[in-house]
Amino acid sequence: MPAAPVQPNASVFGTAPPDPAAACVSGPTGGNDTPTIQRAIDEVKSTDSYGLVLVPQGTYRIESTVYLPLGIRLIGYGDTRPVFLLPADTPAFQQEEPTPMVHVCNLPPTDGKPVVDADFVTFWSGIDNIDIEMENGNTAAAVRFNVAQHSYLRHMDFSLAHGCIGISRAGNEIEECRFFGGRAAISTLRTSACWPFTMLDCLFDGQAEAAVQSCRAGITAVRCRFRNTPTAFAIREDGDIEQLLIRQCRFEDISSRVIRSGERANVENMVNVTDSVCIHSPVFLGFEDGSFEPLRTLSPTYVVDTCSHGLHIEDATRRHGPFGAPTDLGSPALLKTILQTRGLEDAPPPLQKDHPDLPAVDEWANVRDAGATGNGATDDTEAFKKAIADHRVVYVPTGRYLITDTLALKKDTVIIGLQPIRTLFVLPADVAGFGDAENPKPVMESPPDGSNLVTGIGFCSNPNPGAVMLKWQAGADSCVDDVWFGMNYLTDPEYLDRWTRDRSEDWRPDRPVESTTKCGLWVTGGGTLKNIWTADWSNETGLLISDTSTPGQIYGMSIEHHLGNEVRLQNVTGWSLNAVQTEADLYAQHTLAIEMSGCREIDFGNLFTYRRVALETSHPHAVRIEKCTGLVFRGLHVFSWGPHPFSNSVYDADTNVHVRHREIAFMTVKSTYE
């Protein structure tokens, strides 16, 4: 039998979310439940392409693969979580290679054609609040998850029989998942889009070989716990590499080594660990090729303040030349492996997550009850204002909601959706009040120092020069989660024609970057931003953070295709940006990935800056900094599959220093102007 959880986790959705467009599985049949689940999924896919399938509590026997196409989310509900059970010795799961119980894909097998696997365009897919149990005698993977942006696995327990794995071919994000037993919890290669893979607040217990086996997956792990396994992180393919970032994790009774890394001399092979506790796990880091003595400690309980392997650059923008001669070169890069630990007498308690839980479903006030239609034609602004005024928690069913004025949230307002590509706040073109770029106006705005949560919705823009889709002024315990910022062309092709026509008149290679707050997301407060995708070509900037010292952190954010810069940080102190990915597209070939001015104590972890393969022009640098101090980069990746990646990784405007290395494990910028 598989290893069992110490105790079941609570169901996140006690009752069914009230969404009339969702399909609902009828419940367990007592026999093979795969056809029942598949029919509900196919119903949504055939009518709307994207959407929700609700699964009531109960145990569902899985006797063949369930195919979950692009843009469909499975959400379990009930007093207890539903369970997908793979019975012992199920015939369909006897192949040599693991067969997935649930295969997140682009297209299921039909008319004799094979399944089309998920890839770099597999967006908005997910599974939430459903447990998986595998019995003995199967060669199986719980979920094949080779996905791109806005896909996730959340609030799931995986009870894995001997020889089984939990997730194969992972991507984008998993959160609050627990893995018990099995050969490995996760076994994966490079993600489909080559973006980072984020793991938040997960538990790994009792895997026979390793908790995570990977290569080139760009793993970022935060507040995860690993215990009772030979290795927490192991390189999957001999001689390969990983780009690993670990923050605030916990390792208990790791019998061999906590991390078994790849080829030590390869500058693309990186390890960065901060603030992580180890208990009875004496060997922390070793290399697969055996080229370096494993790093260990004699203390039975210790904290890893810093562990880092790869190319190191100290004080990157300090001029460095022979005999102090002026030069545009920064400090030299050295291949280093370091481990800094402190012994502890007693282990501290595990860390709690830094973002709020969803309120219980019975607290949700449906915005339709306040008069909203979501039909894409009726102005729903006043209905939303009424719902926000009357209720703390507002649920937004799937639909297109036209908004023509700012929705001002209260201090504790919670806005909940469950499918951002089908739960859209649409600002029509040329709305009064949104036309002045010098006086930007938000579509939604949180109050200063609020404890707000906004999750599972999308913002759909149209031509409005002064529009900011979401202005976030909330406090350190607030959260923006699973939110999409995009153009209307996905549902209105005429919009793309108009936008392209308007832009073609003033487009030129040497056009200056406009200094504007027109953007998808403008943050002047703090809190947690996670699993966000902004890809609106009509904006100069995707993410603007300005004039704030409120603590904030990002976990998993894709910022793409904007015309001036993907990210701007202005006068920001004390933020941590983890698993951020940028992409310059054809219309944004002169776009800067990150621009920072007047910033202090900013910590980047696993920053991926990409330029599309089709680009025919180069760009001098990925990151531009001015008047900044106390910057740290833990894993900086500058790349393109085409001939024109960014020419340099970092440019300091104060010292005129360029950092030319494109794969850097650890780099500091102590001061560029003092």
C-alpha cells in the first residue's frame, strides 16, 4: 500500500463554487469512474474551450488516463477532498514507462490520433483540492504536467505506491501539495517553455530515491519540507545541470545528501540556498561527477545561511582594470562553491506561508446577486461597486464584465475568481477618464495598507492611453494571485488589427522609452504577488513597483511583450523577486527586461530574461540600474534560442560598467552612486 498522510488536509472548497458555466462530475459510480470524469471535461472543452469542472467529494476509481486539455481546471469540493484512486495492478498502468493517471495536454487522443502533449502554449490549466492515491502493482505517474503560464497544482495529497512518481514533466507552479512515498515525488526535465518551475509550501516525505529528480527545470522552492528520503534534490540525467533556488526550506533525516548537483564545471549548473534548516542531514551538497568533496557539517541541527555554487561576481559594477585604469568591465567572475552554516541547539518550528488562505465558500457573495451580468455587453460597474460596498468577499463567476470606472476596494475586500481567462474585467476602448497618460486611472484599486486578496481573474485591455488595470497599494499581508493581464485580441480579433495599425505609424527602432505609469500592474504597497502573467503589448510596462518600502515578494511571474520595459522598479526598498521571467517579442524587440532606479536591498532569485528566437536585432543589456545599492542576484539567466540574446546581462548607468556574463549564479551590486 502507498504511504499515507499523517492526517488528511482540510478541503479548501467545502461546497461547490457557484458558477453556472461550470460542468460538474456526477459523483463516484462504484466502478470505473474515468469515463464519468472525462465526459464532464469534454463537455466544457466542446462548449467554451476554457473553463471549470467541479468534482464532488468521494473516491473515484481511475482505470485509464484522464486527459485534461489546455485551459480546463478540475476543482474538488466537499467536507473532505475527493480522491482519485488507482487500484492495485490496473491493466492500463503496466507499461515500462510511467503512465499518467491525469495527463494535462493540449488535445486528448481522438479518432485514432495520439494525445498532443502540453507544451509552451498550455495556459490556464490546473487541479485544485483533489487527492491522488496509487496502490501497488502499477507503473504510474499521478500527473503529467508539462505546462506553461497560469497552470498549477494546488492543495493535493499524493499517496504513492512503491515505484510510482507524483508529477512527471512539471511546469509553472505547484502549491501546498504533499507527497508521501513513491520512487520520487517529482521527476522532470526542462519545462516546456524553458521558464522557471515554482514550488511553494509543499511537503515531501518518504521517497525511495529522491524527493525531486530534475535537470534544467529552473526550480525555485520556497518554504518546502523534505524528510525521510536519501536525497531532496537530485540531478536526473548524468552530466546534466539544474538552476536551483531554495529559500526557507526544511530538511529532516536526509540520509545521503540534501542536494546532489550536476556537472560542477558547467557555468549553467547553479545552486543557491538561503535561510534553510537541516535536521539529521549532515551532507548538504555533492556533485554527480564526483569532482568535489561533498560539503557537510558536524552539527546535527543547523541552518544554511547561504549555499551557492556557480559563477560568482562580487560588487559587479565596481570598475576593475589593470592598475586601477578606467574600464567598462566590472569585477571578475569566479567559479565558486560556498556553504555558510550555523549550528542550532533546537530546531525552530516550520515556517508558515506568507499569504492568506481563501475564505470559506459560504462567505462568498456572488456578484451576480448584485446585478452583474458578465455578458460582455452590459456595463457591470455599478453592480461591482454595490457588491464591494456590501460584502467583504466577492465571488466572480466566469464571464466578461464590462467596467467603465475605478473599482475601489475596501481595506479587507477579497475578490475571487477561479479561471482568469474566462473571468475577465474588460475596459472598453476610449472610456472617459482613462485617456490621459499623464494622469493614469486604475480599473481596480486597493487602499493603502489594506489586507486585500485578489485571485483568479483577468484584466482585458482596449485602447485607453491612461489606463492602469490594477493599482496595488495594500499592505505586507495582502496578496495578488493567479491574475492575468492581457489584450482583448484573444476574444476580439479586430482589437489586434486596430492596435497594430495605430502602433505602425510611430514605430521606429530608436523610439524612446516613454516614462509613463501605463501598465498592467502598478504596485505602491507590498504583499505577495504569485503566479501572475502579464502579456499586454499595448502597455509600455508590464509591472511597475514604485515609491514603497512596504515588504513585498514575488513568486512566479511571467512578464512579456511590453514595449518599453517589462519591469520597472523606482525607489523601492526591501523586495524579493523570485522566479520572474521576461520575454521580448517581435513587437518589443527594443524592450528592456528590468529597469531599476533609486532602489535598495532588492533580492532577485532565478531571474530568466529571454528574447524570442525570431528577433533579428540585438539589445545591449537585460538589466539597467541607476542609483541603486544592496542588489543581489541569485541565478541570472540571459538567453535566446535565436542569434540575439541580450548582449550584456547588466548595465550600470552611473559607472558605465557592463556585466557581460549571461549565466551568473551569484552577483551583488553594493552601490552604484555613493
